[in-house]
Amino acid sequence: MWKHDLGWWGFVLAIATLILAYPLDVLAHLTTPLLKNWWASRSRLTLEERIKSLKAELGLMEMNPAMSETEDMILTSAQVTHVLIWSLGYILVGGSFALDEGGKKSIVMFWALLSLLLLSVNAMVFSFPIHKYRRMRSPRYRRKFATEIEHLENELKKRSI
């Protein structure tokens, strides 16, 4: 019935997982606030709590000085550059598997895995604080939070009528 062994199917599944990981991650990040708002709108009490938590987070954002749009774009570009550099680690590891000498342990594999480890640590140490700094000061995030709060307050007004 099936002409391929388990190794082939494992390889196909791994490739499919790598291809679908990024789009599914983006989808999850885009839909999470919508799902949280939908879940909160199911009852008046949870809607009030969601509005209160969003206002508290917006208040924390407003305690920090706002960045200009130019500064926000510079930091966004820095994050994108950082992710591209981090992706180099995946290219190195993939290339090392292609250059691997018939399953023997090679020096290329060692350096590729070491590079991936160093780039991953670099991404964790530098990229996440940049994202947090940018999020707390970005005018775009502040506007987004304000419109979410406004939308939820309008929903709350509809419920009280």
C-alpha cells in the first residue's frame, strides 16, 4: 500500500512542520487578542476585567516616554535584521547536514551546531529586550490598545442597555 518507509515519512513531516511553523506562529499572534476579547465579551464581569487589564497595561505604556515613528521603525528594522542573522544559524545547520560525510561526525557539523547555539543565545539576549522596549514606547501599540479598549467599552455599553 505505502511505498515509503518510516524514515521518508518522518522527513516529510519534519519539512512540513518547518514550513508551517512560521505561518501558524504568526496566525496565533494575530488571533490571540481577538480570542481574548471574544472570550471576555461572553459575560459582563469578564468584559469589565478585560477592560481593566487593558487600561492597566496602557497605563504602564504611558508611564514611558513615547517614541517617534522614525525611532519605532529603526528598532523594527533592527529586530528584522536580528531575525535574519538568527536564520543564518538554520542555514548553517541545514548546509552541514547536506555536507555531512555519509553520517560520520564531521568538524563542519560541530561548527554549524555551535554557530546555531551562539546565534540562538544572541537572539534571546538581545532581540526580546528590544521588542519589550519598543512595545512599551511605540505609538502604534498605544493606539492599538486604545482602540481595543474603546471597542470593548462600546460592547459593554450595549450590554447595559
